[in-house]
Amino acid sequence: MRGLMIGERYRLDEPLGSGGMGEVHRGTDILLGRPVAIKLIKKAHIGDDEVVRRFLRESRITARLDHPGVPAIYGQGQIADATHPLDGRLYLAMQYIDGWSIEDLAATYEPLPIAWAAAITAQVCAVLHYAHQRQVIHRDLKPSNLMITSDGFVKVLDFGLATALGDPTQSKISQTGIPVGTWLYMAPEQFGGGNEIGPATDLYALGLVLHRMIAGAPLFEGRSFADTAAGHIFQDPSPLRPLRADVPEEIEQLVLHMLAKLPSDRPDSAYEVFRRLRPYATGLTDLPGAITSEPTATRMYTDVFACSAPLSASAPAFTRGDLDRARRRASGLARASKHGEAVDLLLDVADKAAMSFGANHSDVFAVRRAAAELMLGDGRYAEAADAFADLASDLARRDGKDDEQVLNLRQQEADCLVYASQPNLALAKLQDLMADQVRVFGASDNRTYELRQRISLLLNGIGRTAEAVDTLEELVAAASTEFGPEHGRTRALRNDLERMKKKL
């Protein structure tokens, strides 16, 4: 096929690879004189409505994703010439990526340095964050669908199986009933054919990619389809640190978090994964023959807005003195009622401190909490709720879910949700918190009493007064038994109860 013209514009050059429904060639756009990649639907699939639909969907979805981590689409069409050897074939012309697939890179440099595994995964997270914001789920992330240039920049390829959430015309399984995707990198929910496909599905696949880059081999390798499916659905993933001693504990915990069986148990977003990986994507060295650490023109351009450490190895580190000065400045801004500026400063400080001290350092958590509390004070209740939730989740991974500070952060999240006019969600979170506090502190602990009282007041506030009365009656009875009927706490609870009863 070499030398054939397509659409009177694109010339086919050498083949690059072949997949399930298409084959990819390097080509030349003779009009603009630039290299392109040309994807052709396979001859065997001409007339296969399902494959054609996927191919066209890939064109539309990829063209919508205007992100540097997604190849640009130049054109799409069908060859309609009975004399042409490729008559009837659909084609897609896109940006040519000169680089390595992550599959080849990981096989050549096995296992990859931790910094590069983190940097590659963080870049994919940036693409997923962009796509998920636009309700696009990739559904087929795997090392062979990710490419990296010699500058170290990652491109996410092949949106042929992508689905747009809320679009009923886009099926989640093939017409044959066989789940679509690549078995080794499919999430448990993809094997069931249900309706749970969402952003967490991509995060599971990305967790498998990260595990493969670090461990040197994929999970569940060399199994049949049935064994692979069973592994994804039932088998716990292998922790990374027993396999490789230099793996930071935070990365091991992150991978396990991404590989949770239930979508609801995985990280909340691609941004959360990005934020947790970013401190480890530093000190990137050459991978000879593949990636250079030199300050290339592209790196120089992007470094202007880089969130990670500057390219120069001689750049000064962020110190404890820098942290203290920034916190004092944030306090001054807050006193001057410049809460927005104070929050932005603290979030920037938290990022810099995480890169210097580690994401799990207590000072990093303290700065993040201060920023969340300023959001609350500034009336940014929904943002504050998200910030407290992220803090609770991250701290639980470090100190355990029963740590008192974790429980306090969960309560602060619920308080913010009340202020953000989401009382029902706040109530659900407080009820979950109550079950954990009873288990950790006991039913008669002051903190437990206060939380039960808070729940009753919230029930009353949202009009569920009868439930609020029942809750308070149980609490009054418990307090009377524990402290006596005339104890101050018992009397205060009884007064609240009497006021509520007047509403019935």
C-alpha cells in the first residue's frame, strides 16, 4: 500500500501497527508537507455497522478533545473509488507522534524509574481530567494506547471505545454481548455489562498501567479471559513494595486505591491521582535512546507554567522558612479580608511543600487544612467541603480511617455541605460518621453525644422533626442513665427535645 494516495491529499508511507478494527500507517500530508498518522478500518470490517460506528465515534470524540495530550485530528472520510485498492475503507488522518509506546518503553526499561512512572501517569491524569470534565470516558487505557515523545510528553491515543456519558446511542458492550476493551486493563464493572462505567473505570485501568510500569509485568498476565475476569473482579492486587523496595508507600497505597473493586472506593477524580503523584515526578533523568532530560524547545515552552520543579537542577528548594513566611503572609491577607488571595497562596504553598517535604508531611496537611478553613470563612462552602473531604481521605491513608483528626475533618466536610445547601448529603455523611465514632470512641463519649445532637438538630432543620424527636428522646434517655436526670447535658438535651415537640 506504500505510495497510495487517499483523498487526493494523504500519501501512505510505512505501516506502524495494527489493532482490533484498524491499522495505522505513517503518511504525508502532501498539501501542507507534514507527516501524519493514518488509521484505516480493516477490509474485513467494511460493512460491519458496529465497527464503523466505533471508528466514526473515535473521529468525533478525539476531534472534540482539544488538549496537548491528545493527537490532533486533521481529516476523516471514506475512499469511494472502485479502481482504488482501498475502496470502501474509512480513514482517519491525525497528528503523527514520533516516540515510544509505553508498552515498548516499559519493556525496554523494565522496570521504569519511579519518577518516570509517576510523571507518565500524572500526564495521563491531566488528559483524563480534561476528558472527564467533558463527560468522555476512554474505556481502553493500556500501555500500547499511550505514547511518549523524546521530550517526555505523553499522548493518549485510541478513543475508539470511548463513551460519552448520558448518550444513549453509545453502547457499553458489543452487540455480541462480549465486553469491549483489553482484558488485562479492564475494570471489574466492564466485565458485567452494567451501567457503572464512569471516570473511575479509567482510573482503574490507569492504576493497572502504573502497576505494570513499576512492577515490570502486568497483573493477571498469561491467563484466559475467564481467569482474567475473575482476577479483576475477586482477587486483591499485589502490593508493590514487596515486589520493589524503592517504591514509596504513598504510591503503593495510591495504586491499591485505584485498583479498588468498587468504583465508589477509588479516588474521586483524575485530579486527585495527579495531585498525589506530582511530588514524585521529579528528578527525571535520561532514558538513553528514548527520552532526554535536556531542556528542549518544547520543555522550555511548557516550563513557564510548570507546576513541578523547574528544569534547572540548581533551583533552590522550598524550605521550612519559606513555608513559615508564606503562612504568615496568608494570615495577614486573611486579617485584611483578602480571603481569596490567602487561599490561593496557601494552596500554592501546599504544592511546593509537598514537592520538598513529601505529600504526607504534617506541615503539608496543616497548610491544606488552613486553606480549607479559609474557604469556609469566605463562604466558599462547596469548595471547602471538597477540600475537607480530600484531606480526610489523604490523612486516612497515612494515619488510618479511625484517626481522630480524620473524623474531625469528616465532620467539617458535613458542616460545609449544610452551609452549601446540601443538607441531605450532609446528613448521610454525619450518620456514617456516627457509626464510626461509636465504634472508635464508644456510645457514651462526649464527642458521640455532641454528634448525635447535631444530627437531631439537622433532621429538625430539614423538616424531619418526628425523626429528630425520636433521636433526641433516645439521647435524653441515654444521658439520663449515664450522667443522671439533672446533669447539665441531660437538661440541655431535654430542653432541645421540648422545643422540637412543640413543632409536632
